[in-house]
Amino acid sequence: MNWIAIGVTVKLAALTSLLLLGIGVGIAYWLSFSRWRWKFLVESIVALPLVLPPTVLGFYILVAIGPHSPVGRFYADLVGHALPFTFEGLLFASILYSLPFAVQPFAAAFDQVDRRLIEASWTLGASKLQTFFKLILPLSITGVITGVVLSFAHTLGEFGVVLMVGGNIEGETRTVSIDIYDEVQVLNYAGAAKTAFFLLVVSYLVLLCVYAMNRKVWAVWPQR
């Protein structure tokens, strides 16, 4: 197995899920508690990566962060090199690609919090920030963990967006999914099988944790 590619993939997935914890919680909170009648427009944008082909999303991200775009020029002037085909560019693309996998579980968890408890907290003098950290977040912790785990697992298997934005640079942007593809291309099925099985086991364990936390297992085996 290509442990360098595995290391890049785990690093990418960990940073993506960590950053989405901050970004996604803010977006999910606004989607859950905002009374703006047109917020479904934002919801649709957040969910777009679920239905948009990865190559299409990767193409638009590549154009958006390219050297001729305002974002690309600003970044190049700031750090001295362009964003495309770098780990930083790959991280940016992964955050956008995995955004709905974090935001939707977060928002669903926030929606389940009893609004009467929130109003009671405000009545007792707690600020919105205090109410969030002392009431909403603890009551939503399972959904928050689910969103983090799902975004981590989703990033592990990225292919189209990774290839479009990051390319295939060993030790920099070459991930496990690209490594498997390369092994198949050179007819090294044994090597591809080992890496694919490793990814299969990790993905299964991640989903096992998610379903166990949500107690879905008791739908089949009732708790005694």
C-alpha cells in the first residue's frame, strides 16, 4: 500500500472535517434559526455538491481559484504561489465538496432542540452565544459528531474533485482514491485490492460509529 497517499488522505480528511466543524456549525445555526423567507436559496447552494457531478464542481473551483481569478491572484500575491495543484487548494475544494455532509446533520440536530428551552434560557438572561454553547450544542452533540464523521469519511473517498483541483502529485495531492485508480491503470490489481480493502474497512468503521451513536442498531435488535 502507498502509505504516503494514505497519510495525505487522512491529513486532508482530518483538516476538512475540523474546518467544517466551525464553518458548518455557523451555517447550520443560521439555517435552523433564521426567519428569512428566502433561506431555501442558501440551503439549495449548500446541498448542490450532493447532486453536482464532481468533475463539474472541480472545474468551477479550479476556475475560481486559478491565477486569473481575484481569489487566485490574491493568494498568489500573499504566499508566492498559486492555489491549484497544491494541498491548500485541495483542502479548499474538499471543504466545498463535503459541506452538505456537515451542514445537514448539524442543522437537523439544531432543529430538534425544543424552542421553549431556548426561550427559557433567554428569559433567564443568557445571551444567544451562551445559550448556544450551554444548551443548543450539548443537546445537538450527536448530530454534530455525525456531521464531522460523515465529512471525514466523504473526504476519504474523493476522486473527481481531487483530480481536477489537486492533480496527482506524490506526497502533496495524491490521495488513496487516485492511487487505486493508478494501480488499476497499470494492471496492478493486487496493490489496488489491498488499498481498496483498507479504504473499505475504514469507511465501514466510520459508518458503524455513526449508526451506533444514533442507536440505529436498536431498530433491528430492540434494546432490552
